[in-house]
Amino acid sequence: MLLDKVSTGFPGVVQLLEWLELPNNVVLVMERPEHSQDLLHFIRVRGFLSEEVARELFRQVLEAVRHCTSCGVLHRDLKPENILVDLATSQAKLIDFGCGTHLQDTAYTRFAGTPSYSPPEWNHFGWYYGEAATVWSLGIVLHQMVCGQHPFPKGQNISWGQLSLPQRLSQDCKELIRWCLSLHSLDRPSLEDLLGDPWLQDIHHP
């Protein structure tokens, strides 16, 4: 049902082509992008992504997330494994809505998704708001893109110490990652803030 809501021809989300209800199953027929690789493997092959490559992919993911929220859907499991990259066109596509739910303005008190991408407010207080939790996950994804690894290995929490980032990264990139990974949810940017961030504005289309 959630996938049907976001399958409106938007290229950044996997499309639901048809569904069939059988006596014991529901069969989903989805598009299968050829010559694609999930973002986790895409990063691992390269070690880490240049800021130019990461910027274009991150912007696509951000726009896909914004499309979902505009359709009233919260993905709740944003991570590199759930992002496909077309190796021919560099088109990013959001997949796997199995942990998704309807978007709401009030706090969520049940968690679905991957624990290592959960925001600190869930771990500390048992609640989270959809947009703030999404931005936290996006911060982890961006860190994985440009650094090649999860920012909090082995469950290490950001509250235990300052997040260290490689010197090679631009100041704008470092600031964006730290902003998304703000410990307090109210200190994080909104999705609209992210789209207007200086680092994301530096895009050179061919």
C-alpha cells in the first residue's frame, strides 16, 4: 500500500507495476533496474566516494525521500543497502518499503528499521519524530558515502565523543554531516534546509 502511494512515475523510487492477491500471498511486481548495484557495494568497490559523486547521489536520495513524504509515506529504513545505483546513468533509486509507515506529525513510539541507523532520541527516550529521524539516517548515509564507513562502528554513540571527519573533506561537507548528526533532534536541519545547503548547491550538470 505504501509503495503504491509513492509509485507515481517518480524515477527516484522503485516502481510498483502490478500486484496480485493469491489465497495465501500477495505478489508484488516491481521494476528491476538492469546493471544496478546497491549503494553499499557501490561504495565498497571504491573505498569511498568523491564529494562530486556523493553530492549528486545524495541529492537524488534526498529528493526521493521528499517525494515519499509528500505522498504521506515515511520510509524508516534509509541505508545504503536500500538505495540502488544505475551503473550506466548514475540514477539512484530508493527500494524496500517493508519498514515504512504513514507519515504523522506526532512522535512515533515504535521503531522499525535498522538499529544502527536509529536516532539518539529513540535510544534514550523511546520516541522520535519522522523528519528528524530521517535526517539522522541521511547523515549516516552521507558519512558512509564520503568516508567509506559507518560513523558509529560497533554501536558507538555520538554522545560519547566528537565526530571526527577526514581532513580531505571540504568544510561545507563536514558541516552538513555534523548538522544532520546533531545529538538533539531540534538542532537538525529539515529536508528543505538540506536541499538549500551550500554543499548541495555546488552541482555541475553535464
